[in-house]
Amino acid sequence: MTLADLNARDHRGFVLALEGIFEHSPWVAEGAWSKRPFTSFDALYRALVDEMRGAGESAQLALIRAHPQLAGKAALRGELTRDSRAEQSGAGLDRCSEDDLARLKQLNGAYEAKFGFPFVVAVKGLDRAAILARFAERLKRDRTTEIEEALQQIERIAWLRLRAVIEA
């Protein structure tokens, strides 16, 4: 879809076109719609990120919590969104050994117990070993740092997803 096509859509059409950019959180696109027309990809991306960043902490935490665990229950049951499934598959998380699955389950549980939300990482370009290393490293941080890290990772995920939807 071109930026002109997106700019021409009504509110509902705009939100539907961008529904997968921010995991189960159409409110981001809903808020950015009023800032149309967008003159560039970067302007659109910035409007979406500004909407996310301008939301209160409870909305941001809900957005973080909307992300699935890596190779977690939703993945094992086949309940991931198309984008999450492709991203996790691209990192090889759909081909984990029993040991890797056990390690991810342990890390997912420890992370959620400590921070109250799932571990969020833009997995593009990472393999299982790198993901496991980042998991272990980030478990050492404090909650405030991890909230900020999760939001930065969501920004990266959104950029990658938006690039796949909007023609350059």
C-alpha cells in the first residue's frame, strides 16, 4: 500500500490497514489518524510512536502485555498473530529443542514474575542463542529500565512491520 492510499482512507480503513503494527493495540493507529496526511514514511512512523509514547503508563503497559511470550503457550497452541508467528519463526523459535523450550519457559516465567509483563524483543536478525542471552541479561535490570526497553523494542517491531505494509 502506498502512503497516498493510506492517507485517503477513512478512520476505520486507516486503523484496519495498520491493525497489526502495534500488537492487539488499535488505539495507536486510531490516535494517529487525525495527524493525516502524512508526507513521508518517517512522518507516519513518528506519529504512531508519538501516540504510543504520549499514552499513559497503564496504556503502555497494556501494549507491552499484548505481546506474546517467545515460544510460549500462545505459540505452542498456534494462537500468535500472523506477524508474531512470522517473526518468531524467522528467529527459529518454532524449531526449538526440548531443552530450548524448557529454558524459554523458565526465562518467560522468571521475567513475568519480576516485571509483570512479557519479555519483548525485536527478534529480526537474532537467533535463539542471542535471544536467550538478551533474556538473561535483561532479567538483571530494574522494572523502570525494562519498561523503557520494552517500549524501544516495540518501536523497532512497529518500524519493521510498517515497512512491510507501506511501499517506500
